Amino acid sequence: MNDVRIVGLQEGNLHSLEDYIKASSMITNLSELSVYLQQNAIPIVADFPGQLFFRKLISKLLKNENQNLNNLNVKNFVPLLGPLHVSLNSREQTVLVHHKFFEKMFHHVFGDNKVLAKKPMPWRINLLLELAAKGMEKISQVVKCKFGNVCKDVEYIMALDLLENIIPATLDIYAILFCSGKFEEYLETIFRIWTFALRWKRKNYNKIPLAFISDYIYWKENNHPMAEALEKYLVNFNEYYVENFHSKLRANININQSVESIIDQAYIIGKL
């Protein structure tokens, strides 16, 4: 966090194109950043709404569909998939889709009198996934010897897919592959997680990982410097710092505070 600086804060819902135009103006109206954007790109690492609206914004600007956008210098913004959001959303979706399985495991570990919520807290989701992954590591060979390599039982295949494919992918995508900069493995796992989202009909995440892969392939085929930047400096394209700042801010404010006091508190936290 030492090199992170707050450019500005403002109240906004970020649910429409107009909201993102207003937010973008905070960056493009700064003279230093405006000059910087004339010759350089600024990656926008964000979740699905950020990806969607920034892509729409750039598309409309390039097509000159809105004259009000002419003064908004966002052509060199590069929307990128947020790895932390991919990890958090895929972990949550894994538990929600396979809730019956995790509920039985939860009762076996913690007792039948304990209740697993329909939508567990993030820390509990992480605990359940880690328990399932570590447990499977211990019994994997025994299970495969018992069922053999050609078993077509639907329940066995589904359980094996969950324990040896889905769970490792969701656990490793951010904490191991992204944070260690293993780009090829990261890209492959992003594709795998996209197939999960497609199978589960998971809105938004059945599209955005594929958009990231498509962008990278285009950059690679056209020798664009963004492809090399992703391959060599993957760990720098991270939205963790922004999300961490949001968490700190939420922990230090209450719902009765005014917008102005929240913004003042944010600047204080930013200087700590």
C-alpha cells in the first residue's frame, strides 16, 4: 500500500454509464494524468460492472456516438479482469451450487446441531473449501483405486470433478497462480473457471473471463506491448489495494455519517 495514492473520492452508485463518466472525469481532469494519458495507458482492473461500463464508454467514444464524451480522455484506459473478484465469486458460487455436499461435510466436521447458512460468510466458505481440498489430498489415491479409472457413476464423477478440478482452481487462481506471477497457468485456470461459470449459467462471469482471454490473444497476435506486460508483470494488475482500502473505510465509518465526513475519513486513512 506504500505506493497507492488517492486521486479523489465522490459519492456515486456506479450503476450506469453516466456514473462512470463522472468517476472517470476525476482522473482525466487532472492535468498531470491527462498529459500522461496522451502517450501511455492506464489499466483499469475491476469487477464485472467496471469492465462492462468502461468498455461501453471507450466504444462509444471511438465511434463518436456521444458528443458529450469528446472531452473525456479515456481511449487509453485498458479494462482488465480483476483476479480477486474472480477468486471470491468463484469460491462463493462453488459452495452455493454444491451446497448439499458442503452441508453434509459441515455437519460431519462440526456436528449435526450446527447450521450452515444458505449463503455462508466468506471466511466460512474459505474454510470449507480448504477442508475439502486437504481431505481429498489424503484420500485421493485410495478413492481412485477403489472406483478405478473407468467408473461412470454420475455421483462419483461429479464429486471427483468438484474435489479435484473446481475446488483447486478456485483456491489457486489468486492466492497461488496470480500472486506468484505464473501467467500461463493463470490464463489456463481463468479459462477453466469460465467453463464452470458457463455450466452454472453464472450471470456476468460466464462472459467476462472470456473477454479477458480474447483481449490477451488479440494483443499477443498483434505484438501489442500489453501482452508482454501481462506475462512479465502479472502481479501488478491487482485490484486488492482498492478493495482493501474500501474495507478499511467501511470499518471506520457508520451509516449516519455525511458524504463529506466519509470522504474526509477516507483521506485520513489514505495517509496512514
